Amino acid sequence: MRVVSLVPSLTETLFDLGLGVNEVVGRTPWCIHPAAAHDVPVVGGTKTPNLNKILGARPEVVILDREENPKAVHDALVEQGVRVLVSTVEHPAEVPALLRELGEAVGRAEDGERLAKATEAALAGQPSAEERGPRVTPMIWHEPLMAVGPRRYAGALLEAMGWTVPDLDPEGNGYPVVTPELLVEHRIEGLLLSSEPHEFALEEGEAIADAVEALGAARPWCRLIDGEALTWFGSRTHRSLEGAELQP
């Protein structure tokens, strides 16, 4: 089996399924977990994959993500007769099916089932909307200020863990541009400051809180969180749900 992955969290998942560096034959520079992945050749970035390098790796399967990777690369690979698996995860509840599909695709069905069941167990007993805790906004970008909402994986993950993540822009794409006025309107109690894709400093969050307070509203608290635990889906999902990094 020869697999190229252009999705960092799924590169990690391939190794967790039991594949090694002789089977994972292409990655992006951001595919940094586990340590063994560093021995896999880079075939371009998530947004700028090199089609010639991908084809040169002679993959039997190429792993893409609908949101992260260019459709033109997907289409070119299909035209060349390469099997392509595209992830479309927007909620942690969709991860078990992906793990089973990925396990089947790379000849590790039993391992895919094992990881899927671990994820389902971690998802069991999700709190209802009435049981969720503080109203928070997970901040992911600084200029412009951007957050992730509950209709995307990261926001849905936080809600599954017991936070309340209001949808700041129900008509938008799930990644709202944030203003102090919006935070006041939605009665945001806390700001979760992600370490990626922008590595927030606590001071940046406190500046946002200052602006909210200046409008006469209650000052939101700020907390730094692990961006990989927040956004990397796949084999990491159950560890994120079970871990302390994102817990209310």
C-alpha cells in the first residue's frame, strides 16, 4: 500500500492505523505527527500540492480534505486514475465513519474499527443544549479577528465537550469575523484562544476583552487552548474529547 496524505490530522491517523514510512509516501510540511512522519517526503502544501511530486510517489490512494485542498488537484488525480479519498468532516459524530472508510481504503479495517469505536465511546453521553456550560467563542485568527462556529468541526467538538458556542453569523460560512459588538450581542462569557492557525498570545485576547468591557458589557475571561486538540480530526478526536486541554 502506498498512500499520499495532504491532510495533517489524517497523516497522523494513517500512522495510528498502523501504516509506516514505507506505506505513507507523501505528505505536506504541516504533517508533523507522529515523529516518523518527518521521514516521509513532502509533496507540497495543503493549498499548493505539487501534482508531479504526488504522481511521482506512485500512490494507490491520495487523502484530501474538501475544505483544505484544491479541487483542481482532486480532479487531476481522478483523471490520472488515482483513487482519492476526500474527508468532509464538520462534526465529531462524523469521524467514526471516516475512520472506518479510511481503514478499509488502506487495508487496516480492524484498526479503523478500533479507532471508530473509541471515538463513539468518547462521544457517548454528550450534554444537551440545556446542560452545556459557559458561552464561549473559539478564536482562530487575529487580523482580521476570526472565530469558528458550531457548524464547523472545532465548534461542534467544543459543544460535545460541554461548552456553549453561539453562532455569531448564522448566514456565514462558519468562520465569522468577530467584533466586540458581536461578542456583546451574543453574551459571550469567555474567549478560547487557539494556538493555530494563529498562535494567540494571552495579551491579544485581553485586548479583545478590553474592547468588550469598553462597550459597558461584562468582561469575558480568556484562556489559551491547544489548536491541534481543537482542529485535528481523525484518530485524535477521541483523545481530544477525553483530554483535559479543551474541557470546560
